[in-house]
Amino acid sequence: MRSSNPVFSRRGFSRSGGYAGFGAAPQAGSPAAGQANPYAGGNPYAQTQAPTNPYAAGDQQNLTPDQLQQMYGAPPAGPLQTGRMTMDDVVMRTGMTLGTVIVAAAVAWIVQLPVGVGFGAALVAMVLGLVQSFKRTASPALIMGYALFEGLFLGVISQVYNDRWSGIPMQAVLGTMAVFVGVLVAYKTRLIRVNARFQRFVLAAAIGFVLLMAVNLLFAALGGGDGLGFRSGGLGIVFGLVGVVLGAAFLAMDFKQIEDGVRYGAPREESWLAAFGLTLSLVWIYLELLRLISIFRD
């Protein structure tokens, strides 16, 4: 599954081991009927080795009729037995990742970590996130490490905002939850359709957005104030809204990746990348809402 780093990486599913047969078209009458399998034609989940012949010479040829009957009468293996990703896997890993972010943020808030420590944690989280984004396989240690340090940073920056605009972190949290639910409903009802054109447009817009914010930060560092004014006044509101919309688009892309992964039998380890992508998108939306609400509060 592609890592959902909203800035640097939107790769496809990794090509680590998988299971034969998952590149087949969905059965007639299923929700996926009539849709092309995105992993057909070089299915990254197909076995690279021929399956073992169950009738090859050996002890298996000595099975009794009763044993054969038990084998053929056994229920088919489900995702849990075959190691495929399920929605429960995604929910569990996402809960672990977001839970770590929330606990770390609460600790940073309670102990009142210095601002310098918070920005140091943000730097570590960025490095860990980039390393995971460019890896071809999921690393739970990297993802949980990212969640820990990102949570510390969010706790510090939220307290900074709260000291100036009381209650703004809770408003941003509620806004993030509203965006998540709204995008999920829009995606499930097909008001949002994620295709290749949609993804290209979002990634191009995200690159442009990040470059503009980097230039604004550079001017602010050299000249003081708010740089080019992209984060204050009317222009700040416009860019804040654009940031939130981009975050919502990232969520829609995450939902599409998860849906495809479950439908076509991605390895269970890919659920970690799904959790990583969702966490990145939600953190992006929360930070954009913090800035946006602070402008309105001013």
C-alpha cells in the first residue's frame, strides 16, 4: 500500500509477499463487479513461486478417505488465516497510532514541555515519517516512533495556541473530526470519486502549497513578521481553507487505498501503512484548522 505522506510520497502498494489468486476479478454481484483490479497485470500480491502440489509424492499420498473428506469439508480460509489485510486490522492499527499521538500530546501538555523541545520532536517526527514514506515495506517501529514524537509536538503547539486563544485546540479537534466524518460519508456515497486524475491534481496542488509555505517561512525567518502574508489576514484564510481541502483530499485517497487493499487481498502488514497515512492526513488537517481558527479569532 502506498504511504500516504501528504507531501512527499503516494506510492502504490508494496511488492512484498502476498497470495496467489488475489489478482482475479471480483465475483459477479459483488460491489467491485465491473471494476478493474488495480493490481492485475503484474499483480504485486501474486506468488512468485509455484504453489506446492498437494498430490506430490510423500506422506500426503497416504491420506485415508476420512482424512480427505475432512480436508474437503473444512471451511475455506478467510483473511485471518491467509494473512490478508482486513478492515479490522486497519482500525486496530489506526487506533494504536492515533492513541499514541493523543497520549503523547496529553503528556506534553500536562508537563508543559518547552517550545524548543516540541519543535525538536517535530523534526524527529518528520525524519521518521520521511524514512517510512520511502521504505517499500511497513515498519511498525518507525510508525509508532513517528506517532510518539508527533504527539509531543502537537501537545506543545496546541498549548502555545491555547495560551493566546483559549479553547482553540478543542475547536480544531472537533473540526478535524467533522472533516473526517464528512469525507467518509462523501466517499461511501460516491460524491467523491478517487481516480488517477484526482490523485495527480491533489499531489500537484500539495506540492505547490508546500513550496509556497516554505517560501513564506523563509521570508518570515529573514525579514520577521509573517513573511509574504500567507498565514494572516484574508490571504491567510484563503490558504488555510486550501490546506483543509487538501487534507480532506488526502483522506479520500487514504480511503481508496484501504478499500482496494482489503478488496484485493493486500498483506496484513499493509494495514500499518494505512494507519500511517490516516494519521498523517488527520495531523495535517488539525494543524491547518489551528491556524485557520486562530485567524478568525483575531
